Amino acid sequence: MSSAKYIGMDVHKETISLAVMNDAGKLLMESIIETKASTILQFFAGLRGDLRVTFEEGTWAAWLYDLLQAHVTEIVVCNPRKNALLNEGNKSDRIDARKLADLLRGNYLKPVYHGEYGLRMLKELSRTYLTVSKDLVRVMNRLKALYRSWGIAYSGKSVYMPSQREVWLSKIKEAGVRRRAEYLYQQLDTLLPLRKEVRGELLSESRKHRATEILRDIPTIGSIRSAHLVALIQTPHRFRSKRQLWAYSGLALETHDSAQYRYVGGQQLRCRKPQQLHGLNHDHNHDLKGIFKGAAHKAASSPGPFHEFYERLLAKGTKPSLARLTLARKIAATTLTVWKKGVRFDPEQLKSQVA
């Protein structure tokens, strides 16, 4: 039986550099091929044995994963921010491919999740809705910034309303600035109906997935957030515990410790110095963090079981900022629990819990 082959792929727009290693770390083959489906499949068809492949998360990752999944034993789409070895020493496509193959052989890569079938449409619609929403916020912020830069005071949402635009535009005396504001309003008029259309299609697609029905029962999650959660997480079984979900969502606290033990009279003792907190972890999914923080912000100001949980934290002396973080972590943990178990949300469970 052939031994395992570890294949590192350094992927670019026009070419892919490949390096193939065996179990002992011996380089068996190097090649440069065209970034084309038929060429890639032809290369792998010429290999035999247990094929294990890695490449970095990026523009081509989803396409390559789907293309190669049926032709290899294992695919590891790795997190490029965790591949510090690739930045050391000489750097080239050929060297990077070798390093990726070697890291895969040693099991030193941090994988990025790929692989749930039947969710591609929901994932793409979710990504589209999030992108359009961000573009809409940018345009709205630019409009307000334009008025602010010319000393024009504003408040509320009237600055965006079609019926009030002439009033606001008349306050701008410079013709060029006024024209710029008119173009921004045109962008706004394009994005608003587009987001509404995408929203409707996203909600329609989300109803095909039972998980969204379960998650909608969680207070402050609702239809849109539940659709995004299913699209972003795909399966709750990716996370062994709530702490892993917190880290992935940017809700985990980073602690740095050093010199934790000392010897006194020949006996090993643990130092009693406090852990050094360095804030929330920076390596996370920003969209997921926004969902849980948004849900926590809404829960903190709206009646419901999560609001009661938040009030109990404040009553115990917890600072409001830390209480909102704890609330976001509680909502994330609740989401993971009900999704894994496939059960409905039970508000009674919150009464005796403090995250």
C-alpha cells in the first residue's frame, strides 16, 4: 500500500506551485501548473496513494475545495494568518508550497472550516446581504460626513428621506459639493431596494433549513440573524464547547501568563499572581461577532429573559460593558446548545445561570 503523500499548493491567479512530500519529509515532486480545473484534476489523476492536500484560505479556496474533495483523502484549507513559518527566510511560490506540505505533514496547520452541503445558496445570499448592508452604511455615513464637513447640523434620519432631500441640499451652497451629495443620494436609492430584495430572498431560502426555525425562537436572534448564523457556522458540531464558539466569534478573553511556578524548599508551588488580560481575541469572524453583539445590545434595552439576565449582572456590580459582553457570550452559548440538541429555547434555564 502506498504511503501518504502531503501536497502543498501555493495558489495564484494564473499558476499554482505544488510540492509533494512523503511521510519522512522527502520531497518527491515539484510542479507549476495552470490555475484551471482540467489541469488541476489531470495533475492529481497522476498521483497514487493516500493524498492529503493543503492550501491557504483565499479567493480560490471554496472552488478548489469543491473541485478536489472527491479526488483526495483529506483537504486542509489553512488560515494564512497562522502560518508564521511562511514569512521566515527566503520566500517564493516554490518555497511556500514546500513549507505548506511540511506543515501539513507535521499537523501544524490551523484549518478553516469548509464542507457543509446544501448551504451554498444560503451562504451566498447571506454574504450578499451583509455586503450590501455594509455598503449602505458607508453611503449613509458619507452623507452625514459631507454635511458635517460644511458645518451643517443634522439629527435623526430626515437627512436620508426623499421628501426632505431638497431641504437638505439647499443648505449646501457650493455647487460641486451639492452635486456630490446628489450622487450619494443616487447610491442610496439604488442600495435600499437592492437590500430589500436580497433580504426577501435570504429569508425565503432560510426557511428551507430547520435550524433557522429553531434559532428564531431565541429572543433577539430573529429571522435575519438566524439565517446568517446558519450560513456562517453551517453546523454547530464544529465547536466542541461554547468556549470554542466564543473564540471564533471574538468574544473570548486573551490571557498571557509567564513564570507560573516556583520551587520553595524543594517543593513546586504555583505563583499566586493574577492572570494578565489582553482584551478580546483579535483572530475571529467579524460578521459573527457583529451578530452576537447586536443581539446583546438589543436584549440589554428590550424586555425579555435576556434583559432580566443582564439586569441581574448589573445588580451584582458588573460594569455595563462587561455585562453586555457576558450577555453576548450567553446568547452565543444558548445558540450553540439549542442548535446542537435541536430543542426549543427555554427561558427558565436563564434564571439560574450566570455566564
